[in-house]
Amino acid sequence: MRELVLTREINCQYCYKCLRNCPVKAISFKSGKTKVLQDECIICGKCIEVCPRHVIGYKNDIDELERLIGSPFLVSIAPSFFVHFDKPFKVLALLKELGAVAVQETAVGAEIVMYQYKRFIDSKRGGTFISTTCPVVVELAQKYYPEVIPYLIPILSPMDTHAQFMKKYFGDLPLVYFGSCIAEKVDTNGNIDLVLTFEELERFIKSCNINIDEFEEVYPDPPFSKKGRTYSISGAISSYLNDDWERHIVVEGIENVAKLFESIDTVGDGFFIEAFSCSGGCVSGTAMRKDLSILKKKEKLLYYNGILNALNVDLINPGNIDIKTGRDFQSQKKVMDVSEERIKEVLKEMGKDVPIKELNCGACGYSTCRDKATAVVLGKAEKEMCLTYLLDKARSVSSAIVENSPNIVIIYKDDEVIYKNPIGDKFFGNRDYLLESVIRNVEDGKNPLEIEVDNKKYAFIVKTFTLPENNEKVILLVDITGKKEKEEELDRLKEESIKKIEEVINRQALLAQEVAGLLGESIAETKSYIVKFKEFLKGGNTDL
């Protein structure tokens, strides 16, 4: 099975919203990687719709259409085509421009299928049967509830049936189907060459900068279907059968379908069950526009149905069409061999050693703690996905940090001490008076705080906060005694250094004064001798 539902795990924030909404839990979270398990996935598209980060998407096959452009091909359009596009007839013209020899409504195949349903049910009077037009319902039955396979009507989907009809009517050309359901990409029986969603076609139009308004409107190619156009709305098949309507049941939503399958043995005989994965039918498919209500979608579908019904064209007669519509269903259920002992081991590892601790909160994405433990054993999940397990783990880590902290931690409420960590016990011992004094000083705003114990002074930086859960107050005393002693020693050394420097300066000043005095006397005496020498040279009688 090819990968259809894909994940871009780089953007995943592990909120587990996809897993909570997945009806079959076909998503694994392992070693930091998120992955959709293709062999377990029923392709309902729930994960794609709910992911807040758009991490999950589906395989884009528009490149296959690009390869067909220019060569002749056939196109089958699901009825909800007229709901998704605001200008559907212009989009049909574009498809013709791209090379479509014929563009026809899948409603033709739907009417053939509904006709075959009626024949099958009439031939099995008294039996209870489930419709198989929804590929997600078929996937759910084969992968998880094979016991309901005998109840499934063994007739091809409208898409496959119409593909056979078109190739027989227009020629054996490549056929492209456009629909609202991503599950149809895997629900082919070899009759369809390419399945694309309306979203993919819309993205193609935008990527090619095609102005759809430039095209003239064209209608689908005949023959038309008289009653098949509404099969994309839940209840349409029951309306077509039009007999014993009170024994016709419409089940919408994959969760409701799963509940039906679980209790299928309790359903009486003679019921026809029309089952849809999406509420409202195919008009609510994963690849369908999301801005319209179910009522608005139905109104729009009926509007275009009226336009097409007014055209004077040939209609099909499903009773005269000879194509093979039979199909088989097979169990694809995986055998999960998980021992009770191993489940209990994982539960114990997650701190759920007794049933009362199994909260079944669903935060991890699994409905029960046992389901989560089973997934852990199977390698689909990790214990750390459990919120309470993580909280307990965080608490134990926090507790270990507090217990082994080199700082004093005191917790008190209403002046009553509730907790002291080991270093606090050792420091205060039985000196309750000292502890009470510390609390008073802290509440008075003293910071840093000095405490004298056994004639030794200690200094602490104070940090305080309040626990919001029960209004308990926490005092954190960070011991800075050693730091303060070093600072005091440094201050003492600074003062001594300053004194020594001042002494040196003073001695130098005295020495300078003495030197200056001696220099003054020497200069005066020298000057006296020079004057006498000058007079002698001039011829004076001065004695030298």
C-alpha cells in the first residue's frame, strides 16, 4: 500500500490532537517522529482536518494530470463538484481545454450502483445489509471489523462503476476522477487511472495562473443520470430504494459507524444501513471546501441539479447497461499479540500500579491508560506521552533537586513550618526560636540576612515566592558567608595597602625636602665663587 497520508514532522508540536481524533489510533509517536501507519489507517482524513500546524496532509498527484495534458483522456466528476466550485461549468470547459474528450458526472455510475443495490436486496429478502459506496466504511470493516463483511453489499463504488461505463461508452482512454474524498485514491479496482481531489484541481488552477472567467460554460457530456446526482448526500440511496423506508437507517460519522459495527450482531433482520464516514455524506469530504454549511451545500447541489435536469439530453437506463459491478471484501485485520503481563509492566512504569491510578483522561490521545500501554508495547507510543507520568516525573526531579540543594529551603504557612530540606535541618537543628526569627526578618524585608549560630556569623541572600496551589510560602536562603568573608578580607588588604602607600609617599616627600635644601646651599655657594672669579678676570683685587 502506497503512502497516502503524509506527515511533515519538523513542524509537529506533539499536541496529540490528531491521535485524539483518529478513530483507529493509526498514528505513531516514537523517538521524536510522528507517522501515520498506512496499513492501519482507514483514510478518514480526521487527522488532516484537525491538525493545528497542518503537519499532516495527503499525497499530491497533480503531476500525473500534467503528464496527461495534450493527449485524450476521460473525466468523471463526483456530484459534489458543483458544490465545491463556484463556477463549475467553466471548470468543465478548462478540463476540455486540457484534453478531456468527455467529462461526465459520476452520478451515472451512482444510478447504476443504486439499481444494482435494489436488485441485490430484493434477491436477499430478509437480510440486513450495509452500503459500500463510502470507501472509509469499507476500510474500517476490512481492517477492524471483518465480522461485518457478510453484511456489506458486494457491489463496486459509483466511481469504479462509472469508470467502466465511460471506457465502454467513449473508448478505452485514460480516466481521471475528481472527488471530495482522499480515500477514493486507494478504492480503485483497476478501472481508474488517476484519482484527484477538488483541492488538487483548485491548486493546479491557481499554480498555472489560469483565469477561469475566460472560459465559456459547458455542460457535462450525456447521457445523464436521473436520480444519481444526489448520492453524495446521506439518505439518497435509501430514497432511491423507496420501499420499506422505515427499515432504512442512515448512519453518519465514522465513530457512529464503528459503534454500529461493534453491535452488528444485535441488529435485527431486514434492515438497509446507509453508512457514511462524513456527516452529511460526500459533500463533507476531507478535500471539500469548509466555508459552507451542510444546508448550504445541499441547496447548491439541488440548484445545479435543477439546471441539468432542465436540459433535453439522453438519460441512462441502468437496467440496460451490461458492466461488471461485483466485488469481494477480505479481512485485513492485524493480529496484535500483546500479553497482559507486559501491559501491566508498562502501566507500572508509568506509575499506574493500581487501577485507581488509571485516570483514562485521554490527554495522550488514547481513550484509556490500558490502550496507551498497549500502544507502548507495540512500539507506537512512548510513556512520556502520558501527562500525569510526566508531571510525576517532573515532581520527582524537582524533589530531588530540592533535597540535594546546597541552599536552605523552608516552606511555611500561617507561621507554621511545613518543610525544611536536609541542609536546613542541619543548619537550624532544634533551634525553633532561630527559625521563627528568620521568618520574621524575611517578612520584614531584610535582605541580605545575617544569622549568628554558635558565635559564628552567617550571611544569606533571601529569595521568596508563594506556591499558588495552596498559598504556601517558600524561603530560599543562599549562603554567601564565604563570599562575604572573602570580601571583608579583600577590604582589609585594600586598607593595609593604602596605608603602606601613604607611608611611602610621606617618606619620599621628606626625602625630597632634604634633597632640595642641600641643593639650595650648594647652588648659593657655587654662585658666590663664580662672582668672585668674574671680578678677578676683570682685574680686580678680589682674593680668590
